Amino acid sequence: MSTSRLVSDASSSLPSPTSSKPKFLPGKSWQHFIAGGIGGMCGAVVTSPFDVVKTRLQSSLFLEKPVAVRIVGNGSATVVRSTSGAGGLLWNFVETGYILRNIYREESARALFKGLGPTLVGTIPAKSINFFTYGNGKRVIANNFNDGQENTYVHLSAAALAGIVTGTITNPIWVLKTRLQLASTVQNTDVDSRRYRGAGLTMVRKILREEGIRGFYKGLTASYVGVSEGIIQWVLYEKLKKSTASTESQRQGGTQAWLGMLASAGTAKCVATILTYPHEVIRTRLRQPQVNGVMRYTGLMQTLRLILAEEGTRALYNGLSAHLMRVVPNAAVVFSIYEGILLWAA
């Protein structure tokens, strides 16, 4: 056999220069969609009670509601609420426990899952869209703008895109969820806090009647500001996951590998939440229902100035403890299921 024939055969068996470059595979893109949706559903159900508490603490409609217990001299319990924020973050965690107990006693156990229907209707597509857009977006961006290699800028761009797309599509659902969770704090509401069947449809009609279609997009600007939280979370998660995966114990796989991934997801969410939390309070205020026919919070900057003038800076962190108690384990559940499904489907 001639030398030229040998060279030709050898060269034909080698992969083309572009074959080593990771490609965007449309056939696998739906794995991100399904995995994200399942993870979001499980996380939402497990942490729903903390979501109810968080929403109420963020809202100005709940400021005068009794949420804590003070033991007086004769041993009797008096329900009170401190609006001064005394006690710091540690007391806020204790306060969250009192709120959960009071909701259970005064409104029933089902009230701890108030708004779960809209939450699931919102969370499942939101997580599906977010993970789908991010997981495939980073591939497309890397393949087209960074020679097929992932880096911080690729992760940042994909996270920003995922946040904007998700927020725009799902905002009406979050408005509905917020209104339902605040229903029992508003007098003369059309939604009886003890009647859950049909409450969502009643609230939809109420919003359309009083505010029109625009009412379903309250807080959208704050949601766009909140895209920064998703960016920080995804970029930090990717870095922490890569760091933990580089250790010897992670390379061995098994339980330690999953614990490292869970720690990465929880830590990334915790840091991102603390850094960007004020937008959550502003967004909740913007989504509040009208009181006596008046919409008190009308815009992003107007809401920020009003909160600072009337309640101070601490009000921008109302509900932070309940929020952390919800989102950190939620992130661990969501990401573990997401990564698990992707691994299983690989």
C-alpha cells in the first residue's frame, strides 16, 4: 500500500477540527425544560408556607397584623407586632415561626399553602423556561461568540437572557399569587380567605375589572431589576460547582458529590438573595391590590422613595428571614432534581 494511501486513510479517521467544539443539540434542549419544571414543582410545594409568610411581611397591608406573642405578667399571651425591627435578624427567624403558628391557628392549615395553585402554575413554567433558556443559551452563546468554551461572561449573558424571558412571560401569574396571599389582610375583599375553591378565577376577574390588563404586569420593572439576582446566582453556582467538582472527594462521586452540589446551590442562592433582596419588597408593594379604590404604589422609584420616607431602610429587608428559609432549601431541591434528571438522561 502506498504511503499516500496510508496518510489518506489516517487523516480520514481523525475527527474534523470543528468536531471537538461543543455543539448546540436541539434534541437535548428539552431535558433542561423538563428537569427545571419538575425541580421547581417539588421545591415550591416543600417551601410554600415560608412563601406565604414572606409575602405578608413584605407587604404594607400586613404591618398592623398581629404576628408575635408576648407573655405578660399573669402568664397570659398577648399577640403583638413590633414594627421597629428590634431584635435583629435572629429575632426575625423567631418571628417567622410565630407567624406560621398564627396562620395555622387563625386561618387553618390550608392557609399555609395559600397561593400554591398560582405558585405551581407560575413556578413550573418559570423554572422550565429559566433552565431551558439558561442551559441552552450558554451553549449557543459559547458556540457562536467564544469558540465553544464556557466562561463567566457566557454564564452572565445566559443568566440575564433567562431572567428577562422568564420574568416577562410569568409576571401575570405572580401578580395573581401575591393578591391571593394578601387576600385575608385586605378588608372588603371579593375573595373570602376561607373559600379557596374558585378564588383564583374571582381574583382574575377583580383585577381585570379594576385595573385592566395592565394590572397583571404590576412589578414587571422590579422583576427586571431582579434579573441581577439570577445572574449572581447562576454565575456563583457555576463557579462553586466547578470548584467542588475539582476536589478529590467530588471526583470520586457518590454522596459527597451531591452534597457539594447542594452546598453550591444553597450558597449561591443565599448570597444572591441577600445582595438583591430590596427589589423583592418593592415588587410585592407594586403588586398589592387597591385599598379603597386607591393604588398607593405606582412605580419603581416612587415605591422606593415612599418606603424609605415612611418606614426607613430596614423595611427594604422585611421578610428576609422567611425568604431565606424558603429559597435556600428550595434552590437545593430544585438544582439537585435538575442535575439528577440531566445526569439520568445523559
